[in-house]
Amino acid sequence: MTGNLQAIGFLFTWVLGWGIGGSLIDAGLIQAGVYSLEKGQLGTAATFTLWTLLWGAGGIGIYRRWTQPKPPGD
């Protein structure tokens, strides 16, 4: 059961981090004037696509590291 709870906690944290991180990056780029919501949401789509790729790669790396079998004797 502990393994399932860890997996659920990891997934919940990952999704929350993805949403909050993407929104903060998007808001920062809009505030800086990199793109505007009045001219369409292509910038937002690009931001979330790139953020998803980066956040996903990081999540996969961390998950693999955390779920590695421990060496004997540890």
C-alpha cells in the first residue's frame, strides 16, 4: 500500500507543479510583453507545450531515480 500512496502522491505533486509552473511562466511572459492574449493564444500554447516537455522529462527522471531497486545491504 505504501508504494501506491507514494505513486499517487508523486503524480498529484507532479500535476500540481506542472499547472502552477506553466501558469507562472505564462503570466510572466505576458507581463513582460513577450506576447499578448489579445492576439490569440499561440504564445500560451507554445509555453505550455515546452513546459510540458521539460516538466515531463524531469518527472520521468525523478520517478525512475526514486523507484530504482535498492542495492543489497542498504
